[in-house]
Amino acid sequence: QSGPASEIVYGHRGMSLEEDLNVTNRYYIETDQAVIYKKPTPIQIVHVDYPKRSAAKITEAYFRRASTTDYNGIYRGRYIDFEAKETTHENYIPLKNFHRHQVEHMKRIKRHGGIGFIIVKFTKRSEIFLLDADYLAAAWDESLNGGRKSIPKRIFQDHGSLIPQKYLPRVDYLQNVCEVYF
Amino acid sequence: QSGPASEIVYGHRGMSLEEDLNVTNRYYIETDQAVIYKKPTPIQIVHVDYPKRSAAKITEAYFRRASTTDYNGIYRGRYIDFEAKETTHENYIPLKNFHRHQVEHMKRIKRHGGIGFIIVKFTKRSEIFLLDADYLAAAWDESLNGGRKSIPKRIFQDHGSLIPQKYLPRVDYLQNVCEVYF
Ligand SMILES: [Mg+2]
Ligand SMILES: [Mg+2]
């Protein structure tokens, strides 16, 4: 081990996966390793006030469902695209955590030569896995044909890869991307 | 000419560039040519009401400045990133249409092997150009050293490429991307 940056600290319980990924992505940008961002939450704006001497104020708006995944960007010249989810279930993640548009989006990305995956945190044991989008797509398609409505943790263990959790970066998923896709 | 899809219709005055690009990007997705989206506008949410039997309602929120460009995605296996702007000036676009973070973002994208450019519409003559992000970066850096605070249209004519405007897709910038980057 070479100092705090490579120290593995299992835990950060209480930190949401999204928060950890945002800090991680900022670290990747600052260290010039990758340029990956979370997209803003899509909002349907209904009413805006424009006060005389201050900033425009949105007074009525609603959350919209995203038609794509939450994260995308570039790493080592490749287009990267993923969705991140937490599950409190010990042995599976329900497919209802994902939306049809997201699954279709990831299929498109892969067809066009991009790297697409999901990052899933099993919060009970604080384990975070990267799993290629093909496995999500397969589980999704099977569920439409009467198959199970979830992805078992076994799939993540057998076909995904466990993401190292450290002090900095917190969720070092680019290590996994490197191993799996390069 | 082979029918309406390839008919060049200069104009669409009244249509904003953003609207034209959204329709164009939808067309690219439907025809499976590329997967490029506009990112949602970033919003700072201050207050949300959660009514009993209806959707969560945002009652106080503010617009935030984007730290990246508005559009990104994948085309022929390459990461694509751009910002789109209109100018009413006949012979230049002021640099204040762009933000420092956007220029830095585009420099990063190019350094990591992505394709980065701006799309600028000169509304007076309804001409739309694609210009590689390097020219924006150069103009930006010169302006910081006392140079002019705008990019002359001449730069677009000499180093950019004129985007064909058609019925479908309206602003066919992938033709230009093909010519310039592939
Ligand atoms: Mg999401
Ligand atoms: Mg913008």
C-alpha cells in the first residue's frame, strides 16, 4: 500500500452511491484521467418569476423521467455510459430500478461502439459491482418473456467485477473499466 | 435530389437552433446513425412540495450555469461533444456567449481523444457552421491576452464547415462531422 490514496476503506455507510460517484468523477477530472459527468435531473418547468433585481426564480416545476442513463463521458478515447443504482436487497436488484428507455439507450450505445454498464451497490454489505449492460439487457428481455423481475447478485459475482472502495477516489470504477474493456 | 429528405431548405426562420438540433438528434437516433442528446438544464432545487395524491412539485428553484457543454453522445464509435449558439451579429459571435468552464471542458475532451466543436448559427443570413473547438480555445486564450472578444465569421468560413439545412434532418451536422473528423 502506498498511502491514503490506495487505502481500501470498506464502508462510507451513509454516503450515497451517487455522492460517492460525483466525488470520484471530480477526482478523475482533476487528475486528468477521464471526463465523466452525471447529467442534471430533467425538470419540466411550468412557471418562472423574473424579479426586477434578482435571479429568475422557478416557482412551479416537476421531475421528469430521464430518457437516457445518468452518467456519460470519455475515458482513454472511448465513449463511456452508465447508470448507478443502490439496492437494499441482499441477493438481488429488482429490474424496476431501471426504465425501459435506459435499457434501450444502453443497447444503442453498445451497438455504436461505446462502453455501457451499470454500477450497483448492495448496501447491506456495502459492495459495489460493475456489470456490462448486456447482462441488464438480457435480464430485461427475459423478464418480458415471463422470467424473473430482478438480477441476482450471483450474476454480478460471476460476470461483473467488484469495484475497489478507497479514500480517494472513493469508488474507483475506472480500474474495473480498464480490466473489462481495455 | 432524391425526394424531400435531401431537399435543401434554407430558412426555418423562427425555429431556434436548439429546437432544430433536438429534432435532428431525434432523427439520428430513430435512423440509428448516432446517439446524441442535449443535457437537461441544470437546476438548483430549493424547495419541493410532496402532495398526498399527486406528483412532487418543485416550488422554488434557480437556473445554474452548466459546467460542461450542452450536447454529447456517440457517433461511429467516437465520443462527440459540442455547444450550440446563435448570434444576431452579421460578422462575428461574441465570446461572452461561451463560459470559461465550457472552453476548459472542450479542451479536456479533445485531449482525451474525443471530438469537440461548436455549432454557431448566424441568424441574419440563417447560416449554420461547425467549427472545431480548437478555434474557440485559441480565440478564448487570445482574448485573455488582450485580443478581440469575439470570433469573426471569417474564421468559420475559412476553417469551419457550413452545415446543410434540409427538411429532414433539419441541421445535418453529422455530414460535417464525417468530413472533418473521419
Ligand atoms: Mg437515474
Ligand atoms: Mg448552453
